[in-house]
Amino acid sequence: MKIAGIVRLEDISRLCPLISRGTDSFAGESAETRKVQVGPVCFGGPRPVVIAGPCSVESFEQTLEVARAVKAAGADMLRGGAFKPRTSPHDFQGLGLEGLRILREVSRQTGLPVVTEVMDARQIEPVSEHADMLQIGSRNMQNYTLLVEAGRSGKPVLLKRGMAANLCEWLGAAEYVAKEGNFNIVLCERGIKAYPAGEYSRYVLDLNVIPAVQEYSFLPIIVDPSHATGVSAMVEPASRAAVEFGCHGLIIEVASDRPGAPKPMCDAAQAIGPATLARIVEFVAAHSVEPLKVSAHAV
């Protein structure tokens, strides 16, 4: 496969030698993807991984209910925010350390490994104690101090693409983590800002970046259709499209659809119900990731 455009393989190799197919001995120019293990879950294998759960941890009861539904639907990991970056400082910011404790206990009861966001280098230690994987959110993709400390933690890192980041900037952020000796990095496309953003969906889901990442780097890449679309009805088709494009997994927001269940305090419009998640998991299970045929050089 040959990617057209202004990004060249030699540019990525020069800026990101540690995670580049062009220079790193791990993959070279083969189609191999690095396997990132999070407990029993493997990113980069033949079957895409499904991470699902609430946007934010709001109570033990809410988190356990959703986690049980997520597991019953066949998902592999639990997501949930204990620390929440919000546009307004007056909005719900998460439960903090109490949210981490809830995630750990829910993980113990369900057996689902946990990924949760870390927003500040000072949060690395407590989050690492309670979570199996650290998430670096879109707003912090270029928080280099945080990236360095996440790399030093030794924990697997889920690195979301900045909402205005190009491919070089995104892979450059991953290089900061790898430079600390931590290659357990999973990239996550979560939608980017473009001129139609906000007109009919929250962001623009850039599925074209999936084969581009696979061309230039050996790191696995997953997709967040929830934040990209911002509309629950669009999450399922966006998930299917991402899998068809060859992503290594999905991270999806789920809320209880039980009558009388409280409405989520964060991003309620994009949360799907357990039945929709089960359909997505069924679709994912029927689609393995096809190895990418990497070209020797890109334009």
C-alpha cells in the first residue's frame, strides 16, 4: 500500500525513530504490529479489542451496573473517567481518587481490566495503582511532561490524537513515551476539528489515518466513535466503518438504558445502550484485522 500526500516515510523515521517502521528493528518494513498486553487483553492481535463503559464514574452503583452490562455484551475492557477535563470549570469534573477506588473494585468484581484518563503528571502514581492502562486524552496529547512521566510509569498507554493534530505531531507525542523505554503504546483516533465539525457530528472521524498509521508505525491503533460523532445513533455505523478500515479496536461510551436510570452527567448524547454494544461486539468478532501490505517507500 502506498499513502499519497506530503508526509514521507523518511520524515517519520527522522522525527520518530523509535516507533517508525523505517528505522526500528522491531518491525522494519514488515507488516507486523506490536502486541500490547493489558492483563489478558492483547492489542495488535488478529481480533479487534472492544473497550466500553461510562464516560465518567459517578457512583459505585452506576459503574458496576454498566460494567456488568459491558461484560455481558462481550467487551474486553472497562473505561470510565475518574478525572474529567471539561470545557467549563463549572461542569462535573469526576470523583477523583474515589472514582479510582470505584473502578478498581468494579474491575475486581467483573474481571475487566480498566483504562482511565490521567490529566497531570502528579496523577500518574495514584492512577497507576488503580488502573491497568493510562489514557492520555486529546487535550493533553502534547503535554510533554505528562507523556514523559507516563512513559516512565511502565504502564501501557492509550494515546488519543489531539483534536487538531496532524500525523507527525501525533506520532511525535508517542515518541516521547517510547523514549522513556515504554513501547506499550496504543494510539486512538477520536475525531479531529474541521470546518463541518459541529454541524452534524461532534468532530470529523478521520478513518484515513488508520492505514497511514499502519504504514509508518508498528503501534496498534484503535478508534473512539463516541467522541468523534457525539451522537449515539452514529456510534454503531462509525464503529463498523472503523473496523472495516482495519483498526485494532474500539473505545465506546455506554450508559444504562434501564427505566429510571439516571442520565449520565457527562456526554449523555453519545452514550449507547448495552444492546447496541452487543451488536457492535458481534460485528467485531466476525472481523479480524488484515495485515497491512506496507510499501517500501511512501510519497
